[in-house]
Amino acid sequence: MLNKPPKQVGSIFCLPMRKLSLILIGAGGHARSCIDVIEQHGKYQIAGLIGMVEEIQNKYFSYAVIATDIELPALAKAYQYALIAVGQIQTPDRRIRLYQKVTELGFQLPSIIAPTAQVSRNATIGAGTIVMHGAIVNAGARVGCNCIINTRAVIEHDAVVADHCHISTAAVINGAANIGEGSFIGSGSIVKEGVTIEKRGVVGMGLAVRHNQAQYARFVGGDKS
């Protein structure tokens, strides 16, 4: 395959920027969504996915499952960048364990922001967090490490989302709300401004949270099916 010729800018030739190799830790449905965002993000080239033994050599789009978790120490010698691509609903435990493992091994976990997302220059996004298509993170908001800010989620001004949280599709975290470490906010749910959901809270789908929630609280509503 021929290399791309250098691009001329005025009288200066600029070589195409080389993408950085990155591995995805996880090979499920969430990994598929991560692949799409990373491809559009453009800075990283996916070198492969880490999955279960029975998934080795399976293809996710054009990317193969190349190894299992056991082989991460060896992979750390070959690759600098990784992203946790395991989903999170009931518990953040697996994502937390993987995050701790890869950081101890010396991987760097970049924050990945979809080009269709809107993230204020006055917001902060932690290492290993992915902000998916159409999400909004407004001014003064703080999002921790190893979080999923899913498709069309909204993190309003001055809200805080602690480490290892999943703010699911189209969920809204209103101004100055505080989402504790390891929490999950279900699709389409709304957290009122200033409300605190403490550590490991779970909020079901399509609910309105108007009052503070204690640690490990499960705010899931009735079964409407």
C-alpha cells in the first residue's frame, strides 16, 4: 500500500499525522459503540480488542480480538494506550478492576470525545472517559475518570460526575447536581439541579430524581411493562 504523499501548505510540506495505537479492553456491544467514536475521533488507531478466550480472533467490524486479560502485562510492553470498553449497568466493579489493572501496568488512558459531542472548554473530562455521539458537557461541569457519557446525554453547567460512572443514553444531569463514584443513571432519566446521588447509586430508565439519594440507593421505579 502506497504511503500518502506529504501535503503542501504554502511552501511547507506537512507529513500526515501518524495515528497512535490503542487497544480496547472489552469485546461486547459497548465496544462496538466505542469503535465508531474512536474512528471518527481520528487520533487513535485501534490495534485490537481484549476479550474472552472463546472470542479470540472474532472480528468486530474490521478489528480482531487479539488477547485476553491475562496477556495485558505483555501487551503493556507493546502498546502505550488503552481504553476500557466494557459496558456498565448494574455494577461498575468490572470496569473499576480493569481500570486499576491497566493503570498499574502503565497504560495511558486517553479521554475520547466524539466529534459530534459538545464539550465546553471550561469543562473537565477525566482519563479513560468516553463522550459519545451528540452528548453535551456544559461549562464548569466535571466528569471523572473511566466514565461513559453515552449518546445524547447532557451534563449541565457545574454538575459533577465522579469516577467510574455511566450516564446512559439521553439522560440529563442538571446544573450543580452531583453523581457519586460508580453510579449508573438510566436512559432518559433526569436528575434535578443540585441533587446529590451518592456513591454507587442506580437510577432506572425514564425516571425523575428530585431528592438526594444515599450510597448504594436503587431508584428504579415500578415495573411499567
